[in-house]
Amino acid sequence: MLEDIEKESKKIIEELFEKVSEKSEIERGSLLVIGCSTSEVIGGDIGKNSSEEVADAIYKGIHEELEKREVELVAQCCEHLNRALVIEREVAEKLGLEIVNAVPQVHAGGSFATVVYKKMKNPVLVEEIRANIGLDIGNTLIGMHLKNVAVPIRLSVSKLYKANITCAYTRPKYIGGVRAKYN
């Protein structure tokens, strides 16, 4: 099961970046926010069957592609940490984000956020961010952490193992009305 989840995660992240690249440039340093319910991935109810092993398999599946594209991973915690986000300290400081004091745990933050926190070089939590790209695994409600305007992306798969996935990229707002010209 874990090998399948890792392979599916890799396929999903590769396709996500491929589809985003068709619509918009993925710049070095772009932010990808991922919300993930490992409970949903293995067929349970969100928050009821958290699994660090499943989270680790997902991380292994996506990590190489993120490094290759130099995209920054931001992991959304669960509601017990008010959907705070795990991010590298260097990125948080560069963006001028306010760091908050918490460490995600399996049942207070979620397994995925906990694994990401353990894997990062110098992780911190922040309360909010405006990411360029989003991947929601298991209906975790990441929309609050995406820039305006979020545009849904349909992939060839709609599930990671047993969890629904929803993806989006963001684009600048169109302003100016009928006289305006857009890129």
C-alpha cells in the first residue's frame, strides 16, 4: 500500500506541475501549499486514522519533484492548530511572515504536517500565507491559503489512494474592464 501511495503521489505532483506550466510559469521559489488527511487517504474519516507512514510515503513521492523545480513546500496543519502552516524559516523570514509557536503532532497538526516538520531543515509555523499552487488531499480546505484568483486544475486522477484530490493554481486578478489589455 505505501509503495502505491508513494507512486501515486509522484504521478500527481508531476501532472500538477505539468498542467500548471501550461497555464502559468512556475517560478523558482513558488509556494505549493498541501493540505493532507492521511486518514482519508487510507479510507477513514478525516482526523480519525492519522498515519505518519502514509504521510512519509506521500512526502517521498513529491519531494524530488519539488526540489527539481525549486518550489517551496508549505504544509497545512489540521484545525487543532488553526490550519497553521509548516514552512522553512528562511522562506518565512524572506516573505516577512509572522512565526507562531507550535510544533505539529499527529493528533494536533496532522501526520503530513508532522512529517514535513521533521523533514525540513529549519521548520517554523506561520498562521497564513498566499501560495501560488495548491494540492488538497482529502478535503482539508486549503483555499484560505491561496492567492486570489484560484483556478481549479483537473488531473487525470481524482484520488490519491482513497482520498479526493483538488488542485489549483493562481493568476493575477483581471481589472480595468473592457478597455484593459491582459497578458
